[in-house]
Amino acid sequence: MEESIGFKSLHIREFQGHKKKVHSVAWNCIGTKLASGSVDQTARIWHIEPHGHGKVKDIELKGHTDSVDQLCWDPKHSDLIATASGDKTVRLWDARSGKCSQLAELSGENINITYKPDGTHVAVGNRDDELTILDVRKFKPLHKRKFNYEVNEIAWNMTGDMFFLTTGNGTVEVLDYPSLRAVNTLMAHTAGCYCIAIDPLGRYFAVGSADSLVSLWDISEMLCVRTFTKLEWPVRTISFNHTGEYIALASEDLFIDISVVSTGRSVHQIPCRAAMNSVEWNPKHNLLAYAGDDKNKYQADEGVFRIYGFEGA
């Protein structure tokens, strides 16, 4: 049980700034900044010291006119970030100035966004199950495709030649990239698949489902190698840590589970007060950011996120 003892002694810090609940948290590629996107129509950039205890500076990204549902950082540039909103726009921002540098007007309410690992393209999914792929430089659509099934979270593999869609049918659709030709349909779960994460070492991907299970897939064989069974509610968000040793899973259960990827064994649970919307490990340290539907004692949204993994009080 040696690894779990290390987790027990770590601390949680809370970060407050949003007026409504936080939908999405994401670290930049070097792990120095965290972005939070909120129902309050803003995103915020926080400078996080991995060992620091000082006051945290944050910058507000203002301009969206609806909820900022998901955000993701440029994988090659530590100060560029993309946000997807219900206002039908996708925006690129410079995190140093807080200024919006690019804006694309799309056709629907955007709920999912992800960068291609080489930083050249951004994929956006909307509530109408339409996928748009934008060229980052011109910020114009390269591909648009509407699917006749529910499309949830989306991801590229690490080499960028495969694209994954999680669907409401319990499948993972594997497409060739850039042709977007269907290569494989994985019968992953008995209920809708909601979220997907790619192992940073490129060996696996993990899929979280409404059936409360997380399945782990060998990416070269496209076979399920194990499942994580600790949660009892639909899995909303999952993340691998930077070494690929651990995976964090969260749902409406009032804890976040941390399990060992190689064995499936749960080693720690972080208590929560509400359903979680987003968990993400830092790319350099074992710091886990998480945000959910937290309410204050007056039943109003708290607008907080937390980071677990700080050492010392």
C-alpha cells in the first residue's frame, strides 16, 4: 500500500473567483497555469506555484456571452488557450494579456473542445452532434461533420492520425485523421460514453460511461484491458497523471477516485461536496485540479475549483 500512504498526507487548496459554477479546468503544457471556465461566461487564468502558498494572481478572459463549457491549452504554447461556449463561438486567447486573438462563429452551442497534439488544429463538438475542425492559424473550419448519434467528448491520439468520438450509444468511434474515415467502432459500454482521456505515454486510452464504469483500452490492439469499478454514478470526467501511473475518475459520487492504471486498484479517494464536472492532473506534478456543482449554504453556486496534492500545511 506504499503509494496510497503518500496520497493521504497531501492537502487541498480552494480557488475562488467565479460567480457561478466552474465547468472546466485545464493546465497549460508546462503545468504553471491553470484555466477555469464557468457558467458566469468568463474564463480565468491562475498562476499556480506547485509548492507555493502565496496569494494567487488571476486574469479574467471576458467576451463570451454564454457559459464557457470547456477550454483547452495549446499543447505547444504555454500562453495560448482556446475556449468553447454556448454562445456558438470558439475563441483563442493570449493568457498573458487576457486578450482574445481569434474568434470563430460556429453553428451551434459548443460543449467540447480539444487540441491536436501538434497544436495545428482544434476540434469542437456542439449540442447538435456536429464536429468542426479549425485550422489554428487562420481559425477557419477545415472539416465539418454532423453525426446521427449523440457525440460526447472527443480526442486525438498522441500522433494525431486517429480521432476518437465517445457516443451516446455506448461506443467509441475511431476515425482516421485527417480523412475522418471510420476505422473502428468499439462496443465499449452498455450505456452512453461521456468522456475520454489519452494516457500520456501513449499506451492506453480510458473511457468513462453512464454505466458508472471506466474502461481502459490498449491503443495498439484496440482491446479493453481492464475496468475501474469504484464509482456508482455516470462517469463525467477522467484524467491520467503525468507518469501514466494513476487515473482520476469522477461523477456524482461524493468523492474522486484515484486508481493505479496497471492494476485497477483504488489507492485514494478525495471527498467532494457535489457532482464533479472536470478533473485534470498537472502535466509535471501530482496536482489534481477539480471543479463541480458546489453550492454554498444559501444553495447558490460557489464558483470554486480545488487543487489536491500540495505538500505541507
